[in-house]
Amino acid sequence: MLIFTDSRCLEYETVGHPERSFRVRDSERLLRERHPDWEWPSFEPAVEADLARAHMEGHLARLRVAERFDSDTAYYDGIFEIASLATGGSLAAMKAALAGEKAFSLMRPPGHHAEQDMAMGFCYLNHAAICALAAQAEGISRVAVWDFDAHHGNGTEAILRTEPGTLYVSIHQHPCYPGTGLESKGNCRNYPVAPEEDPDAHMAVLRKSWEELLAFEPELVLVSAGFDAYEHDPITQMSLRINDFRTLGQWLSETKIPTAALLEGGYSEDLPELVDTFLSGWSE
Ligand SMILES: [Zn+2]
């Protein structure tokens, strides 16, 4: 297993905000303790040519303007560079996957709410969509994104829905932020799940969505791995148990399709255990 992380992503924080630096810092510490054989390669930030496949020039400029984006998405000094570094971790994981490795980008900020021209929902750059388009630029013709974060990835859908050869599959709580993803359209397949849904029923929906993704016969799978569908997550009302994340990882390990995963949400103090459980299931 290759883990891509960089301590520069710990350098921003708002007191009381759920998207805090412990998420990456404590997850890294736990994974290094438990898996001394896993590798931690270094990587470079994404370059603007990669970002520009998914985002408008004006958006990339706006990320350098010191004004907040919405009520829960602040401006931080250097946030453009930090978000570009997080995209770089995802791109490195994607390239490692195409070279036959299992790879996870353990970075922040997350990305799946960021649209072509808008930062929102703790997200500034859409790492998954940027990776999908970068893979296509490298000749990978069929790319699927599987997003099991508790929130709908409105940004990934908005960017990929006009892109032939891509599939976006999202399983998310509804009703919930951001309020999108109620129905499937074209290459964007949405699976809304009710708050407090029985975890076995939720897992059955996840399995159905995974089989739909496999039926697309992708050459590359990118996983928007959010851990906020966990029963003790403080900002959602879903019910997945810790070992359900092991099952999701095991599904990845059963396929021979190159697969890279990247951290999206997940705000409970148990996040390091959730990440470890998911990656351990995948590495089996
Ligand atoms: Zn989320």
C-alpha cells in the first residue's frame, strides 16, 4: 500500500470547524504505527494545466483572493498551494494505481464539492475530477469515480457529466448538504439514502452501486473515500459501522482494476480507525 501525504496540509485550521488537521495528522500516525511495511512516497503539487482541465481560470485566480467562499469554506493564506498539493497527492495515487499499486491520498482539503468555478463545502479544487481528466489525457479511455462520502459530490458530478468515457457513482444521505444528487442523469448515477437508514440496507445500496460501476468496465477507478457515513460522525445522520468500511476496502481488493482512493470527508474522532479499517480491508 502506498500512502501519499504531506505535513503542509496541516497548516490551516479554524477553531470549531469540523474539517481539522487532526484528521490527517492522527491518521498518518496510526497507519505508520500499524503498517511499518507501507510506503510513503513524496510527490509534487498539481500544475495549473492539470487543474485547468476541471476548473475555470477565474476560479484558480479567486482561490488566491483573501475573502471567504461561503459560510463554511474560509479563505486561508496559501490555500491555493495547499489544495494544489492535495490534488498532487491524488494524481500521484492515480499514477501509482496505473502502475499496479494500491494507493491512497491522505490529504486535505477534500475536493468533491468544488465545482468548475466555485469553492464550497470545505472544498477548493476537485481532486477526483482533475484525476479522471488527467487519466483520460494519458490515454485511459474509461474512468469511474465511486463516491461513498455521506454527502453528494455535486462538484464531481458537475465537472464529469459532460465528459464522455467517465462514470460518476455517488451514494449519499438525502436530505442533507448540498441537496443535489436525487436522481441519475446520463453518466452520473446517484443513490440517495435516507438518514438513519439501517446499516445493512445502506451496505446493500453500496454493493448495488459498486456493481453498476464494475458493469461500466472502467480501466481506472478513483474512490472518493469519505468516512462521514459512519454512525458516530458529528455532521451526518448515517449508520455505517466501523467494519462496514473494511467491507468496502475488500470490494476494492477483489477487483483487478487499477484503483486509487483519496480522502474526502469524515469528521468523527474515530477517523484514523476508519481509514485504517478501510485500507486494511483493501490491502488483504
Ligand atoms: Zn462528506
